[in-house]
Amino acid sequence: MLLAGVVLALLLWQAFFAVSVPYVALGPGPTVNTLGQSDKHDVISVTGVPSTPSKGQLRLVTVSVTTNLTLFDAVRGWLQHDYAVVPRELIYPPNQTQQQTDQENTQEFKDSQTSAETAALTELGYPIQVTVKTVSAAPAKGVLKVGDVITSVDGTNVTSTTSLTSLIRKKKAGVARTFGYRRNGVDATVSLTPREQDGVPRIGVTVEQKQPHPFQLKIDLDQIGGPSAGLMFTLGIIDKVKSEDLTGGVIIAGTGTIDDDGNVGAIGGIPQKLVAAKRDGAKVFLTPAANCAEAAANSVPGLPLAKVATVDDALKALAAVRAHRQPVLCGR
């Protein structure tokens, strides 16, 4: 009986180290200075205008994901303050492969870079122009031309293709609307009555977003997925183009999605990202307003949580840091 008990204990002990469990571990991942280099090249490069150096840093933060956990790994992760062990399906949905999830995260990362460029250029004074790409049908046919920039609908400014669609659909088809447009640098207005097509009002054009600016931008960073670096890319672009050092010589970390209008959205992995930021020397953490409660509950000593809902909020927080003032913090 004693021998059988010993054998059973050994088998259980072996299983503890060998049996896989359907969980993954989330931990503090690497951080990257968007104003610096990665793999010996600039993360953000600007050509066509002088790029000014910064004494501080703007660091995006990431979460590491460890898969193929054993029971031992899971227990160890549960006992570590800096890690979270969660069901695998929360990170890798059961209806798609890990490769599909990774590809989706990569695409979200690329999309976040595009939105970061759009938001940054708008902040730098290069607004989006919603330009007519084709004219195919009434009421626009014979009135608007390819290359016209649609500037407003009933006096409300058009800031993106999405906003144009929303403004057109704000009223039913058959109602006359006033469209502002710019042709060859000259502003004008015209009355168009949208017609119903596929159940929605349309004016018979296709449009595209353009954002003319006198320089070229490139973001070059691999091995990171998801949309949460958007805010820090936006700030990095602004800092690279503007002559002013936005950091004030301070290491600043942050996270948050960004949309074309400069709104900062919520992200996941806040507890691990705070630890990563503190580990890599951050003195302030730019926190999406929607994540403030979670961030405050997992705060790291010595790392103030600046509350940001927009790019403007983030720029105000950086201005406060430069002036040695406290930015608006989570909880206020």
C-alpha cells in the first residue's frame, strides 16, 4: 500500500508539471519608445521636414501572452501579482485558430497606425478632405465633379467619409439638403435632394479621404498586435513634426486606441501594462478614460494615471508634465 501511494504521488507530481491546461498567462510585455528606434531603425520616420529630437520618451506598452501552460505554470501565474491566468478562449476564440487571431491582431495594429496618422495630421493642421472620387447618378450628376471636396451638409462640417454618410442619412430621402463643397480652391454650396437606394438616401457619388501634407510619414514596428498603440503613435508623430519637445525630458508611457477624430478608446491588459511602464522608467501613464477605474484599482506606486479621452486631453497632460504640474488624474 505504501509503495502504491508513493507511485500515485509520483504520477500526480509528474502530471502537475506535464499536463497542459486550457489557460494562458498575461504578463508585462516589452515597451517601445515611439520616438526612438527598434531593430536599428526609427519607429516613426518623417521626411520632407526637419525632425526634432526629444530628450524624453513616449513609450507604448504591451502585454505578453504565454500559451501551452502546464498545471504548474498556471498555479505559479495565479500566485504572481504581475500576471493574470485566464481561460484560453478569452484570448483565442474557439471559433478561429491561433493563426487567425494573430492575423486579426496584426491587421488591427496596422489600422491603428493609419488612424494615428490621420489624428496626428489633423492636430498638426492638415484636416481630412472628403473628395469626390466618382459621380455616377442623380442628384449629383452634372452638379458635382470628380475632385470636389465636400465640406458640409446643412451647415455641419464634414470631417470624414463616415461623418458624410451619417449626415446624409440624418434625414429621409426626398428632403432637399444644402451641400458645401470646394472646387479649385473656391467654396460654394448647392442644393441636392438625396434619392433612396438600397433602403438609404444617397446622392450618387463615391468619395475618398485625403489629407494633403508636405512631408512623408512611416511607422515601422513589427511583432506587436492589436489597436492599443494608437494613442502613443499619434503623440509620437506630433512630437516628431513639431519643433517643441512634448515630453519635457520625461519618460511617459501610455495606451489607448485612437480613431480618425482623435478619440481615445479602452484597451485590455491594464494591470500588466502599468507594471511594464513602471519597470521601464515611466513617470506618468496616459490612461484611457474608460479604463480609469480598472487602472486605479491596479495602480502602481509612483506612477500617476493621467486621464485622457482625446488627443487634446493627452496633449494637455503632456503640457502639465512639462510645466511640472499634475495632469488631470483618474478619479477626478
